[in-house]
Amino acid sequence: MPKEGHLELETWSCIKSCASNIYYLYASPRCYFKAVSIPLTYLRWTHFYLQASPCSSVPEKPQGKYPGAGEKTKRYIDLLSNKGYEHLWEELEPVRKGDMINLHDLLFTKNRDYLVKYNDDQQVKAAQLAGKVIILYFVRLNSDPLESVYILSLVETYTYLLPDHCLEVVLVAYGSEEDIFSISCDSHTSSAEKFEAVFSLMPWTAIPFSDIASRVRLSGRFGFDILRKPSTSFVIDSSGIVLQSDSCDLFDKYGGLGYPFTDERIKFLKAQVAATVQQPSIKSLLASPKRDYVISNTRDKVPVDTLEEKVVALYFFEEGITDNWHTESIKMAYEEFRQNKSSFEVVLIYLYDTISTYDCTSEESFWNTFKTMPWLALPFKDLKCRELERYLGYPFNPLDAKSPTLVIVGPRGRYIEPWGALIIDQFKLSVYPFTREQAAKLDTEKVRELKLEMLWDQNTIFRGKDGRKVRFSELVGKKIILFFEGDYFLQVELEFLIMLEERYLDCKDTRDEFEVIYITNSKKNSPYSEQIACMTWFVSMTSELLPTDLSLYRCYCHLKSGRTCSHSQESSILAFDGDGRVVRKSIELSFDHIDFPFYAGNMQEEAFHGMNRLYGWRQLDHFYWGLLINPYHKNTYLPCI
């Protein structure tokens, strides 16, 4: 560690003698050289070219000129000293939110009274910035090219506010380690090319690349760690007050609506977002202060208000990514229900800012795609597109699951179903308006058509472990639970069987009496052979069932829309009342109530939860961070908002 009386400014390269105001740069524990009083940023960046290590002490009299320094470092310090850069160093804390700064002195110099624009010979003078909110946008030159996708939100913000002449953005390129040696080596060209590539993506102004001193001074003054941040921004009002620091996230969330980006304005917008999330509607989701309509593919404007009482499907479309069958399936549904004058509408959300689309979409590609679709759309690059992505959890891809491509919004936002595309794929048009609630409702209505007498011949004989024999006809009028055995052992199923047996014995010879028929594929290979061996209820083989098409009723967990899985079926139950009607169907074996059929909810609710498990929707919901509203679940906690 440095001796008492010395301050270690950073772990890598610099020690300042408080008494003599001299800076020492070191490459090893015992090799130091005296440096001129130059910007701390320069000294920090020099660590790219030195083997820095912890310091044990500062030598009282360094021997020679820059002892231990390489020729490139010596040449660098000489050049800085000769060019008069010593005055750039000021002992100031980095700029923070709430600080007052002299923006003119930071952006302009005695030798340069202008900013530049890409491919534009016109210089932007200081007077042209008067009265405007200024955003200093710092971009690291050696960042990944894919990070240019993050520039889009600021470009949209700038474009949105451009007609109002109230905002200017200034690019400050930083972070290329070549900058500090560009005066003395041949790396200047590659840095300039990087700068041009970044600047070409931006419609605003910049500190000229040639003004290295200003770019370094700004990045140092605003306290950057060049090793970590690819880009960041500061919002400064016309009087020089720093309104926001590291503000890129604000542009992504609020765009131009966030202007002038004061805390008061952001607080107001957050309250608006909270209200939308708590009580969403088509108007709050689709309309904006400058637009109260959606468009048709003939460029007609359709008021958003006319959609409030309709079922609206929001179709998230990625050019070259979204499967064509999605579009064809939605077209089929759209044409079917529009012919019947149904209150159904589709709105295209044409995505342009995802990793897959940011560099391959345009106004032309939007119209080329939209003209093949018969429904409505948000305008290309509308501010609401990005907002809807956050509200509705797009993109979403845990474990290669499908994203919520088609989000169903009910009249006045009464329900929001993110998995509309998967529901159409599974059930086609039968479950309009394409929600899980409707699928569960139809499933319940269908299974209620099943009667107990449809399953066995009246003369079928059931045998119990206690030696009892009974004809099926003798069970008429009794409450009965059918337990369909699965293929493998599950602890939760065993616990259900144990509780069911306890309740069975408690109700025996009372008015709450019920019978249980355990249906197995094989008595010898049953996963619960030990348990059923001591149970007193009836056992039946699946081969004894009548050839009833149970797939019509989706009575087993392994029967999916008429298709039977060949493996990994779980156990399920059917419960019939004394009239032989189904009163419970479940693939989630829970014992929630003391009375028959031992479930506290209703059949439709249980069907809803069962289908969630059966089709994997529950797992999708678990990872989904967007709006979700149905009678059994409401998700309004959106961490990305």
C-alpha cells in the first residue's frame, strides 16, 4: 500500500503526492516515473499499455526520466506535455444528477465554436442550442455493433420532438484506447472509421472526432468507466441543470412523451402507466396524445374508440421471423367472424426494434407486408409499438417457447389472453374469442354430456378386494369416483389415494356414501400395486370399458383433442353424482373439500387449471412478465414498466 501521505487514485496506475501535487505512474512495485499534470482520464487509459500491480511505496526521488516506462508511454507523455494539455486536469467530482454545469464551456472551445452532423457541411453553433434541452449521448467506440439497436429508442425520441425544436442530442464518442495514442501512432484511421459507423446511425450533432481533447475531457468530467458502459446519456436543461443521468432507459420507456424528462414529468407518466396496467383498455393500449386512430391497408384512419366494445387481437409480427401459418390461421379466423359481422378485429403490431428486425425493416417493408393482410395496424414505428412490447411481454422465449404472438384483449379490457395463437392452433375456431376461459367452458359443456351408463355394459361385474361382487347395474343411483391409473408413480397421487380411502371408509354406510372404481391397465405392473392391494374399493381393467370415444370428452390427461399420447400419462379422475352425471373431471388430483366430489371450485375452473397444465400454459405463465387477465388470475406486476 502507498505510504501515509499518498493517495491511491485507482488500483491500476496512478498515485498522487498530496504535498507536491505530482502524479506517479507505475508498471511494477518498484518502477515509477514522473508524469506531467494531465487529465486523470489519460492516466487511467494508459493502463492498457502497462502491467499494473499494487504499490508498496512511492520512491522519494525517481531516477531518470520516466523510469520503468516503455518507449510508447514516454513518447505519449512527452507529446501531451509539449501540446499543452496540462490545463485539462481539474480536481472536480464527476457530474451527477442535480448539478449545475456550464454546458457551453464543455461543448465548445476557443478553437471550435460548432458541433457537426453526419454528412452535413452545416455547422451547428452554440446559439442554435439556446432554450433547448440537451442530451449528451456517450457511446463507446469499441462496443459490439449489435448495441446499435439500443440507439433506436433515442432516435425515435429525437424524431418525435424534432418538429417542436425543443431538443438536441450531442454524440460524445469515447472509450477507444487508441485515442490517447492517436497523436503518435497509426491507429487514428481505424478509430475514425468506428466513429463514422456509429455517427451514421444518428440524425443529431456530435463533438468532432478530431477534437480528442474535448471528447476525453467530457468523458472524464462525467465520470465514465470505459471498461463497462457501452453507452449512456445525460439530460441537461437550458439553464445547465442535469435533469437525469444514465437516462437511456427513459427514452426506451417513454420516448418523446417523457419530454422535458424532469422528475415531475416521469412521475406523471409512471402514474399513467400504473393506471393502464391496473385497468387496461383498447384506448389506453393503442391510442397516444398525438394519435387516436389505427390505420387500414388503404391508409384510412379508424378511430380507436370504435374498437372498445370489440374483441381485439393484437398481432405481433417480426419480418422474416413470424411463421406464415400464424398469419394464415389468423386470416381464417378473421374472415370467418367478419362475415358473421362479429365484433372481432385484428391490429397488426409491426416490430422494427428487435434484434432480428432493427436493421431489415422500413416503411416500405411495413406496407408490403400490411397490404397482404385484411385487418388494421398501428402506423410504422409508432411510439405505442415499443410500449406494447413491454405491456404484453414481447419477446418471450424461455426454453424455446413461443412468444405471445397474438394477444387477445376483451371488450373494454375485461380480459387479456397472451396465448391466443397457441389456442387457435390447438382448438381452431371453436373456442372464439380464443381464450383459455372459453376453451375450459367448452370442455366442461362437452364432458357434461358424458353419462356413467355410457362406460360399461349393465352386466359388467366389479370385484372388490374384500371379496364383494357387484353388477354395474347395481351401482345406479350411487355417487361414484373413477380413478384412471397413470403410467408412473407420483407422490401427490399416492397422497390423494390415501386421503380418498380415508374419506371412503368414513362415509361408508352413511348418506354421504360413495363408491370408487380403480381403473388400471395392468394389475401386475400397476405403479400403485402395493397400495391398491389393501384397498377395499372396486378394481376394473381398461379393457372392460365400452368402446366409447372418451377423446370426445378429453376425460384423460393423456387425451389431447382426440390424439392419444403413447407414453407418460398421468392419473385422472371422473366423479359422477347419483344421477350418473359428471360433477368433476380432474388431472390435478387435489383434495380441497370434505364433501363429495372433494373440490371447492366448479368444473369450469378445474378444467381451466387442468388445461393450463395439460398444454403447458401454466409454465408459460410462470415466465411471462406481461399483462394477463382472466377470471382465475390477474397479473399486473410488470417489472419492465
